[in-house]
Amino acid sequence: MPSGPFVDRDTRELDLEQIFAEAVPLLGLIVLFGALALVPALLAMLFPGASVLTFGLLLVTQLILAVGLGVILLYVVARGNQLASAE
């Protein structure tokens, strides 16, 4: 019976090295889009009285987070397909 992508073939236990190797690029994407979204969010906090500017900056923050979530989900699906076809 074939094992899954994150299971060691010999011991049938979780392959923690492969799990960590796959988690590092994913963490990089999360940090990247989180840091990008933090910039307009912090700028919005600097101008609390300017409601139009604050509203626009918060919309940009939400847009960055939404696009980042989409990119991360696409990466996870594409990488899962690569791992499944490599077996």
C-alpha cells in the first residue's frame, strides 16, 4: 500500500523533515503578504482623523490580504498536485 507524501516509506511515520521543508516557503509567503499589508495599515493608524485617507488605506490593506490569501491557496494546491504526482 503506497504511503502519503508526508509519510516515511520505511517506518510509516510522519516525515518531519519533509513537513518542515514544505512549511518554510509557505511561511515565507505568509510573512511577505502580512508585511505588505502591514504598511498601509500602519499608515492608516498614523492618520486617524483623515477618514477618506484612512478608509482608502484600509481598503488597500484588505486587498493585499485577499490577493495574498489567493496566492497562498494557489501555491498550496499546486504544490499538493506536484507532491501527489511525484509519488
